[in-house]
Amino acid sequence: MVETILSCSTREDWCIRQDHIPIEIKLMAGIQNLEPKRYAHSKADINKIKEVIHQSGWDKAAAPLEALQSALAKALNLHCPRARPSRFANPKWSPEAFRLLNETRRARRLAIQSGSTHDNYRYNSLKKNFKKEMRRLRRLSWRKSIADITSNSEDKYKTGLWKLSRWSKKSSNIQQGLPHLPPLRRDTMFFPSNLEADLSDLEENQRPKRSVIITTEVKPEEVECILSQLPRVTNRIMKAAEEHNMLPWAQMGARKNRSTISALQLLTSIVQTAWNGSPDCIVSMLCLDIKGAFENVSVERFLWILRTEGFSNWIINFVRSFMTQRKTKIHFPGYSSEWIKTKVGIPQGSNLSPILFLFYISELLESLQQPTCNYMAFGLVDDTTLHMTGCLAWAKRYGAAFAPEKHQLVHFTKKHKSADLQESIQLNGTCISPRSEVKVLEILVDSRLRWGAQVSQAAQKGHAEFNA
């Protein structure tokens, strides 16, 4: 510290009071200028570098390789300047990208002026090379950022990795710019009428209805109290359904220990069991999708299901009030529609809705569970996978409809060629042709259960994320 002192003296002209005299101390700040390590090869004098290497006589030395390296380092220090990158420099840019950009712009102007095929071809070629160079620079910059984050030894708690993890979980489907409004349609097309359920078999089960009129106004705190009971009612219904086996065992989703993985395991076990019994057999799978599953639920039919399952009257009344007298409103920037009444359907977005829909379609799966007739069924909420048909009568009784454009058919077999593999199915006037692979619960399932298509898709998605 003493060696860095240049001067130390009093400054009476700075004095404000007589009992205090300021002292001025000048120190020498020896800031070391770090020399840049990278050479600017594009500015090197190649002829002088060759001359220095030739005069060094490296080929006559005892260790020619070391002599050549020393001569090359000496020539670079003499005739090649160091690069001085600015701290504001863009890491995703390079002199090569600058050169390609200028050539691409010149080629574009020439192609517009001449209009010849050769000039257009040269412009497209340079544009592709420029885009390729920019992708390479972005990839290198991203990998360098990852390396800097992971190799930082001073970051004790790895905060950089946590930030990177949170960034990777963000949704990339964020719409840029102003929202795009869909084209306006007629009311009859935008809000199609729901199918009427056949309730002719419910007359004998109808009970006398009792109307309750509430004369007082409902307070906001009373509404909050009612909404807080939804999770409790949901847990009561789910517990009763599992304890008394009210739902089919093959119904997956919205149930404990019944996930999408369970549905795929059930599918593969059915096919493998059939193959073990007869290696030459063909297992045909038909996937059906219920159109507008939740909104097409018939309230009368659903309440009848709850009564036949033995639920208490208070639960039935609670579900009736949950499904009836529903209203919705559509909001756009600067526009708000009137209240629209929705007469049928299960409201979506509530934790009570999935378990209610499972009860609604339980009869469909139970009627199709006939292993002795060589066909079975399993489902996940509104997707039902069958091994035979026979559910159109159920759709008529329950006011449901299937989406023919989403039907999928696949024949599971170990055979490479067979006439049966080309068999199609006619369902309600729609011809469903077989496919080599179908998507079940967002998983690609091929006809031989090799999972090659799913692995290829996952690898392609991972490669795209890595190169992004």
C-alpha cells in the first residue's frame, strides 16, 4: 500500500473549520490490462508469417515439430494482431455471417434487377448458407451458455441450473402479436343443438318432484360456502365408487391407480395374452371418440344412473343443482355477450366433473366386457377403445354421439402378410380402414408392438429441443 502512494499533503483551501485540516492522498492504481488471447486471423500478414517460418530453419532442428510450433507462435505474435471483442458484441454473430449477409443482399438486388434463373438460384443458395450459419452460431452460443452455467464452481447452490430448469418448463405456445379472432358464424352452426336422449325407459323410475322456493336473496358468503363443499362431495363419491365397485375395472383416468400408463399396460397385456394362446391370431382394436363428451350429458339419464347405483337423495339433489341452470358468457376485448343458457352437460373445470362422467359411461364399458366372446373394452374419460362394435344403441339412449373422423382401427399381429390385415369396419355408414400405427393416449402404438414409431418420435422431439 505504501508503494502505491504518489503524494500526501494537506489542503488548507479545503478547510471549513480551523480545528480540521483535510489531507489529500494520491494513490497509483496499477490496473493490469489483460491482453486478448484470440488472434484476428483475417487480418494476419500471411506472406511475412511464411517468411519468418522459412528463416527459422525448423526443418534442420533436432526437434523439428517443437521448432515449427515455436516459429509459428513467434510469427503470429509479430504479424497477426489480437482480436479485441467488445463487451457489447453479439455472441450469435461472426465475420462469416457478416460476409454472407452482404453477399445475400447483393445477390437479391441483382436477382430482382435481372430476373434470370441463374441469379435467383445463386440468391437462394446464399440465403440458405446464411441461415445455416446463423443456426450454427445460435447452437454454439446456447451450448456455451449451458457450459458456463454448469461449470461455475463459485455457484454453491447451483442457482443457474434452477433458472434453466424453470425456463425449460415454460410453455412455448405463446401467441405473438394481437389475438386472431375466428371468423363469425351463424348461431346455429357455432352452438349446435345437442342430441336428445331416449328416456322412454325411465318412466317407471320417475319419482314425484318437489319444488323448493327460496324467497330470500343469496349472499356472496353463502355461495363461497357451497363451492367449498365440492371437494368433499367429490371425495365421498369417489370413495363410494371404489369401495362398492360401482365403476368398471377397465375404466382408466380420474381414479386412484388408474392412469394412462395403466391403460397402455392393459392394452399390451390383452394383445400379448392372445398371442401366447395362438401366435397366428389377429387382435383388432377400434378406438372411438365421444363427440362433445361433457356437454352432451343428459341430466335426466345421469340422475337415473345415480339412483340405480343407490346414492342418497341429498347427493342426487346436489348433482342436479350442479348440472342445471348453468349460464356462460363470452368476453372479447371491447365486447361482452349476453348470458347464454346451457341446458345439458357436465360443467368442465371442476374436480367433480371427471368422476361424474365416469358414472355416465360406465354402462357402455360394462356391456362390452365379454371375454368369452373374444372382445373387451377399456376407456379413459371420453376415449373408449373397443375390440368389437355394438355401442350405437347406448349412444341413442344416452344422447351421445361419436366422432367418425377420430375413429382408428389397427390389427395387432405377428404376421407380415395376410388378407385379414386389410379388413375394414363399417360403423354407422362410415368406413374405417386399418392403420399400421395409431395414437392411443398420445402414444404411438404399432401393429406389432415394437414401439419403434414412438421411440423415433420421442428422439426427434428431443433432438429438436436440443438444437433449438
